[in-house]
Amino acid sequence: MAAPPVVDLPFVDERLAQDLAAGLAEVEKLLRSSVESDDAFVTEASKHLIEAGGKRFRAMLVLLAAQFGRPDAPGVVPGAVVIELTHLATLYHDDVMDEAPVRRGSPSANARWDNTVAILTGDYLFAQASEILADLGADIIRIQAQTFSRLVRGQIRETIGPRPGEDPVTHYIDVLADKTGSLIATSGRFGALLSGAAPEVVERVTRACEAIGVAWQLGDDLLDVAAESVESGKTPGTDLREGIRTLPVLYVLASDDPGSARLRELLAGPVGEEDIEETLRLLRSHTAMERARAELTSWADRAREDLAGLPDIPARAAYLALCDYVVERSG
């Protein structure tokens, strides 16, 4: 079976690229076998999103972090599979909550079957991840439990929104850190820890990966506004149409500038198709976009600070280049 593509970024030297590709091939093989069941339907439903593709970004981060220890240590590939199974399981559940009809260019599981099948399939993937975890030791199990707690907490906090008196921007960043940053942080922690890297390296990689995760999601917020066409991989204004209040939107809504009154009016709820072009035009030229870019950059800089203290090997250069890419992709 061919390996899925390494994340399409110009940040790896040839030897590192080969190592990551070989590692991802092993991850893919174990990922698929780990969801096999005696029940053909369970197998089909479980492989639905696996076969829909994805770049295995989190699994790649596990393998990259393992470069700071013994990359071929026996727990590294299983650890990457645990991360990928956890991520996939959350996607099944997210699509139910979001009533999403499509995932990775294919019908979502809830659209192909129904919500119950999608929820139970996500639960099955969590269970399969737990079975693999059982062989990785108590420390790894504890880290996974803490990560899962953060994932759920982030989803709950996003669902109920900021409490009375709570700053919506602070709430939003905290949700991103829990929902997106936590699993990406654990990707780095698993790779470094399972490869036997030094404790200081483990902590630095973990913090850097969480910051990269938050920055990446903030970049998606900006792309939803700044992208001029679907060539960027995002349909401009998707979040606006769904009434999702991303960081630039929150900055506008918090403003009392009289010149932003029309934009605040448009952003008060989901933006109708008749208003989407005007909303995008006004938001693209608003200072909220620069403020959001500055916040993204600050998270990338946090990651760089921790990465600077790592051993000077190709994996460190790869992580630093990833920080640059996260900033550059947002425009």
C-alpha cells in the first residue's frame, strides 16, 4: 500500500522526507488493520473516512517529533495510529453536531447512513485507539485521557458559548487550544516521549505543537475571509454563512467604531447569500484582519521560541519551516 502524501510543504531534506514517508506507510497499514472487524458493516463504516483521504498531519507530527529520539522505537507508529484514530473519531462526531453533508470531498458518515451510525462509529474508533494504548504504558494512557478531556471540554465550551462577563475573544482562543491545539500537542508529546527523547525536548515539542495547532486554526479563520476563490482549498465565506464567529468577526463585533456599523449589522447572525460579497469586501479591508494576523503570528512565535532550544537536526528545521508556512498561508 502506498503511503499517503507527506504534508505538502517545502520543509524536509531528502533523508527526512524518506523517513517520514516510510513511517506514514507503516501508520497507514496499522491504521487500516486496527479498524477491521468480524462485522463487515462495522469495518466499512470505520474505514469510510480513512479511505476518504487526509494528509495524516497529526501522525506526521508524531513521526517528526520522534526524530529527537529513536525514530524506529516500537511505540512510535502505534502512538501515531492512536492520534489518527482519535482525530478521525472526532470528525465523525463533529459532522453529526454540524449536520455536515460532506467530509473530505465524500458524503459524511451521517449523510451516507445516519447520525446513530456516525456516532457509534466514532465511539468504535475511540475504543480501538484505547486497545492500542493499553500496550503503550500507563503514562501514555494518562496523557491520552487528559487530551480527550480537553477535546470534550473544548467542544462543550464552543457549544454553550462564552459565559456572561467572559471575554468572547479569550473564550474563543481557549476553545481553539482545547479543540485543535490539544491533540496536535499530544502528537508531538507522543512522538518525543515514545522515541525516548530527553524530558526537556518532550516539553518543548509539546508546547510548540500546541502553539502551531492554534496558529493553524487561526489561519483557517483568515482564509475563510481572505481567500479569493476555492483554489485556496476553502470556499470564501463558509464560516460567515454558518454564523460561526471566528476571530476577525469577534474583533469587529467588539468594536464601537461608527464606521464599522454596517459590518457589525451584517455579522450579527448568519450572512445570507445576498450579503456575502459585501460582507467579505468590508471585512477584508477592516483592521480586524490585521489584528487576527498579529494573533496568529504571536502563536507561531511562541512555537519558534520553544523550537529554538531543540537539538539542531533536520526535524527542528522542519518544525521551524512549518511555523513560517502557517503564517504565510494566511496571506
